[in-house]
Amino acid sequence: MNISQLQPKKKHKKPKRVGRGPGSGHGKTSTRGHKGTGQRKGRMYYIGFGGGNVPYLRKIPKRGFTSKRPKEYQIVNLKDIVKKIKNKKEITPKELKKVNLIKEEKKPVKILADIKEEFSLDSVFKAQKFSKKAKEIIEKGGGKIEYLPE
């Protein structure tokens, strides 16, 4: 195979040349039609424009409050902690980062109680949040809980 035998996968399609008069094949109005917003220059209409009707987004009822910057917690399950961390006195975000259970130390951590086997780690757990069940399981297993500032 030579470089002269190479061919493109798709045939090149020439772009539509508009605004070149009635003889161009795209008419005197350059495919824009007659009169109205679409014929004028500039942005024709905004996203969600419904042809002059009330836009769909304005019809939907809005309720409640949604924060623009919600707090996102890194979630860690007790079963993963039991698998990856053993014989540690303190389980902190730094320790969780070392064993790749969380991505960043600085982001807040929440510990959940997804565990089926018996839990018996008598360590001090340090995190920003704990689920109620996780709290119970840790305290039953002989561990302690300390809340870190968010």
C-alpha cells in the first residue's frame, strides 16, 4: 500500500455557501425564509423557545430550595474499612486515603453501616458524619466515635 492509494473514509461534503445571490441555488434570502425572527441576523431564539408560547421551563411548578453548592460527602462503608484496615488505633480520613477508600482527605467523609459479618474493631473512628446504624455498630464493637469539623 502506498501513500497515493490512501483515501478518506467519508467523502468530503462542501459547506453550504449562502448569501451569494439567487444564482447560487440557495435563493435570494439565503435559506432563511421571508420575514420574522429567523430571517434577521444575530441569535434567532433562546434554548427552550417554543414559537412564542410560554416556554416549557416556565410552565413547570418550582418548589423547595436547591443549594448551588451542596455539601458532598465521600461515603465509606464499614465492611470496606474492616477489609482494608486492621489493627489501627485511629481511623481517620488520612488512613482511609492511604488504602484508597476516599479520593481526597480535605473533603468531608461519611461512614455508613453496610456490613453483614460481625464487627469488632476497637478503634477511634474520626469523620465528619456517621449514620445512626454505623454509630451503634461501632460502639457495640468496642470502638469510639469522634466528629471532625466540616
